[in-house]
Amino acid sequence: MPSIESDVSVALDLKWARAQFPALAQTVSGQPAVFLDGPGGTQVPQRVIDSISGYLANNNANTCGAFATSRSSDAIIAEARHAMADFLNCGPDEIIFGANMTALTYAMSRAIGRELKAGDEILLTRLDHDANFSPWKALEELGVTIKVAEINEADCTLDLQDLESKITYRTKLVAVGLASNAVGTINPVREIIQLAHRAGALTYIDAVHYAPHGPIDVKALDCDFLVCSTYKFFGPHMGVLFGKREHLKRLQPYKVRANTNAIPNCWEWGTLNHECIAGIGACVEYLADLGRNVDSSVTSRRSAILAAFNAIQAHERGLMEKLITGLKQIPVLKLYGISDPSRFAERCPTIAVRIGGHTPLELATQLGNRGFFTWDGNYYAINLTEQLDVEKDGGFLRIGLAHYNTLEEVERLLAALSEIVS
């Protein structure tokens, strides 16, 4: 997705933002911990912790009861739906809560599968997290044909010509990620959605990785479904699914008989995780407060969220430029994905590398001992690591920047990596 355009120039108040996250005060071997593990799950503001514990202390009850704590639970869940509706720019009745992105996608794939028949086609991509691949590939048991769009290996971007050529009159759904959780590539999803819709196909967008880095507008995208995980953008471990109202009403979910037939509740299996839903509302409000902090002219929660991402993107771009420039100076280091600064708007600040003579696990372990938290492996983007022939060798070392990181942390990381490989 493109960067935000705004008439107001805003700057991130990094001191204020970092003060919201208690985890950032941790140390390892006497050195401040540096959290570069955000792609696997970000840290959370104190208000999220307080909202979760506060719910359990004061409002712990099931819903739809004729007493105070149950009514409070109803109100907290309703407010969280409104918060996520502001986050994604949709209606609150188009927001579905679930255990995680994977579970929500499996549930939706089962429901969509009810309408498919042998010979129908689903188009997936080689760049996606497996949670937006395996749930759809499982529909092969119905006789559905699965096609896969390939990548340009040189910069780890989707081959759009290949993707377009594989959309036919038989295509019923195109599933694609908004951004790669392994190499950071931001996909041109608006164009892909338009291609799919011209063929009469539905679209299912995995926005898990993009969500902490930029604004999402499901109306502007015109996607049919979009899913994200709140623990990737400063909230608790839960998943959230947007579905167009018309589709949520038309499709038939698998559900227990006692559950209502009204949307969105008919798509939510069993009792929800109320305390974490309270945390979802708090994490969205954190982003809105960040926006209000940098731009006092905002008048709505949605506009405050946009202001926050305006500042976040500018700050993260500076961090990413510093990191990639420094990584390129390390001998025998290979960086996967877009490395041209003129194209940094096409990627998130998630960097995948390999360094000759060192496995990703060895690098992550030595960095971890020095207080730098990074990831090694395939991060469930197994089709990509297999395609790039790194799966058998431990995948990548992944360095994930978030808006609470600092230039000083990037400089320390580069110095530590240089020391390790020297």
C-alpha cells in the first residue's frame, strides 16, 4: 500500500511512545534489551496489560446475561468491534474475533469451500505465510484446482504477469498477503484485487505483517476479506477478520445450533476470549493516542490512527535506511528482498539475511546473548524458503524493526553483527 499523504507534517514522539511499553526496560547481561522480534509479535503498551487484568478483576462474565458484569462484557466487546472498525475503516458488524489468523482462515475456507466444486480454481502465491496457503490448498479434497503465483527471486516480489496469467474464468478466490512476513515485500494488493474482481473472484488478504507498519483501508482496497493478528500490532494474541457484510450474510458458517444466525456473531465459535478483546480495544486506542500526540488537529479515532501511521512510517523508514546501508557493508552478507532505497516504499522494515559461514540459528543465538532479539528459520513462509533454497540450511536471520526502536539500537546491532562475523 502507498505511504500516507497528509497536509500535516507529523513527527513521532519516540520518548513518549517507548514509555508506553514496560518490556523495553528489560536488560540482558547488563545491556538494554533490543526488541527486533516484532514480526513474530510486538511488545504491548501498559494500557493493554491493564485492560486485560482489569477485565478479569472487575468484569469477568459471559455475555448476554441480565446482570452488571455480563452487561459490561457486552459493552467491552462492542467497543472493541468499533475500535477495529476504525482501524480497518469498515462497519463493526463486519469485524469477527477469533483465536488467531490461522484459525479464522481455516474457518472461512471451510465456509467458502461449501460453494466450490470440482474444476473451480483458487490462486495462491509463493510469497505468503502458510496460514494463507494451506487452508486453501486443503480444498483440493473437493476437487478444487490450486494454482500458485511465482516470485521474482532477485528482489522477492510477486511476478504480476504470472499472477495475472493464472486468473481465469474458473478462478473463484485469490489469496495474497499485504506484506511478506519473511522479506518485507509490500504487494500491490489493490491491483491484484481489481484483477480478481474482473474475473468474478473473491479476494482474501493476509494483513498480519503489514498491520503495525501502515494504515489499512478495506473500503479503498475493495477486498472481500482481510485478516490480521492483534499481537502483531501491540495487542494480545488474537485474530481479527474483516468480511464484507454481503458475504458474511450469504455464506454459511460451520457453527453450533445455539449460536445466533446474525452477523458477526454467527462466525464466532463458542465463548470468546473476553479479556483479550478488552486488550484489543486498548491497543487500537494506543495507536489513536499516538496520533493525537503528534497531531492535535485530528478529530476522530480513524484520523488519529492515520496520523499515527504517518509518523510511524517516517520513523521506520529512517531506521530501515540506516540498517540496510549498514548490512550492505558486512562481508559475505546476502540480503533478501528489495534493497534499492528508491523502492523502500514497496517494503516493510523487516529484513531477511544470511551470512556466509554462519547459520541463522547461530547468529540469532549470539545476538540473543548480547541482548538483541531476532528470529531464525522460515517463519511459516516455507514456500518462499524452499523456492530460494535456504530451507534446508536454516532459513533466514530476520531483523524486524518497529516504531519503538531507535537509531542507537540499529547502530548497536550493526556493531554486534560485525563483531560476530569478524
